Amino acid sequence: MEQGKDHKQVTREGIHTDLADCTLCPRNCHANRLEKPSGYCRTGAGIPVASFCIHRGEEPVISGERGIINLFFAGCNLRCVFCQNYEISFYGKPGFEAVCGYGTNSGIRNWSFKEVADSIAEKLDAGYHSVGFVSPSHVAPQAVSVIHELHARGYRPVIVWNTNAYEKPETIRMLDTLVDIYLPDFKYITPAVAGELSDAEDYPFYAASAITEMYRQRGNRLHFSEDGTARRGLIIRHLVIPGFIEESKKVLRFIAENISTGVYISLMSQYYPTPLTRGPASLKRTLYEEEYESVKEEMYRLGFRNGWVQDPGSHGHYRPDFSREHPFE
């Protein structure tokens, strides 16, 4: 990974990055995140926690019956015009509070490493077995340091890396011995679409590279615990977006032709427009049932055989409110 000239931050687990000259993600902002929250993600060198909760909304093999301990990070290195978690991902962006109107970011703050580790340890002691790091791309060194702190305390939970996949493949390579389950989005494969919807024309290149590395590490197989929850593997998520059905089919074709049709796919129909949604008119509505069915048919035609689909009305069930202690309940 590209290095800065000074103030190099080296985590004890070997991930080298320079948050005084940050090139952690593909943005390569060269921002001084040690000095203040900055760069495209508008975050600093701390741990910006937006929500710490038990979440039951993940794929069944991830959540299990009891749920997963999820740590949602604030900020993001993408700027999706339809972001489903806009209350926390747009945190720090200019005009955020005025646009949102109800100040949901008031509960977002930087937690200490000890505070995060203590909170996770308490839940692990209560019988939960998995920990999810949600939107960790821009805070990978901090997240990894938390994992090592848990290991140092004798905890070995299943670690889930729940990511938008806009990451450098070298970061994924360095996570091999630390992360058990990769749960990446694969949003687009066409640069122009990625630029229009997420302000990242190079997203397809980096997402494909990162997910290919995840597949190299984990392959097709999901490994399960005795209770039926996954403990190791890869699940690729794809959210079908209204009006962009052909893009969804292209993503599936890319995976089929370049990765594997045996990989687990989570094909999501839960899209809904948020107060901040902008862009093409189709984004202002939910997904038509025939749109989702068309993508599903293509998935089956291509030969994918592992994974999950959603009901057409799922958009009514996955609407978090991050102003609440339990956003998904």
C-alpha cells in the first residue's frame, strides 16, 4: 500500500497506512486525518461509531436466530445518491444536518478502542458469537485493531466484513487471517453508472479486484457451526435498483464469467427512496416486481445455485432509523 513520508501509522497487525497522508481507499485523498476529520469520508483517526446493536436483518446464516453484534461506522468513501443508510454514511458532509432536518447524527461520536472492545466483549459473554463491522472500508486500521484487542483478551468471535467493496485488494489480502466472512456489495460493473450513482467511476475495477481476492481466500464454500450459522466464507450482495435492471444482469454475468456461479449470492429487492435520494426519476420509487423477477431469472439462467432472494415487498421491512438505540427494530 502506498506510504506517506512521515507520521506513518502502523497497526500491530501489520496494516500500514498513513492517516496524516491518507491513501487507505481508492480515493487516495492524501488528507491529514490525524489532524481533523477530513478527506472524502470526512472521518478522522478515531472510531466513529454510529450504532452498536444486535442486528437480525442480515442473511439468515449470518444473523442466526439471535442476531449478530453489529458495529456501524459513520462516514463512507462512496456518495451513493440513493444511500439506504444516509443518516450515518453522509455524516460530516457539508449541509448534512440541514438536508436531514432531524439531526440523527447527534448520537455519532468517536469511541475509544477500549470502549468498543468492552462493549463487544460484554455481548460475547452474553452468548453472541459473531461480530459485524459495517462500512469499514475507510476505517480499516481502526477496525482491525479492535479485532486484535478482542484476540488479545481471548475472544475469537466470527468476524464479518460487511463492506461496499470500494477497497484496495491489498487491504483484503491483509485481512485474510483476521476476517472470517466477507459480505461485500457488488453494486455496478459499468464505470459510467458507478460515476452517476456513487461518484466513483473506478468502483467496478476496485470492487471486482477486492471481491476476486475475497474469493481467492474463501472460495465457494460456506462453513457452518453446529447451530447452522456461517463461520467462514464469502457472500456477495447485490441490491437491484429501479430502472437499472440491465446493470444488475451485467453484474451477475461478470461474477458468473470471472469469479464463479457457485459463490453465494444475496439478491436484494429491499430498495426504497430516502429523503436524500436524487438522480434519475426511477430512483424515486420502489422496485417493480417484474424488474426483480427479471434479474432473478437471469441469475438462474446463468447457473447460480447458492444464496438468497427476497420477497417483492421487502422494501417495507429494512428501513433503519439511526436516531434510535436499535435502528432496525
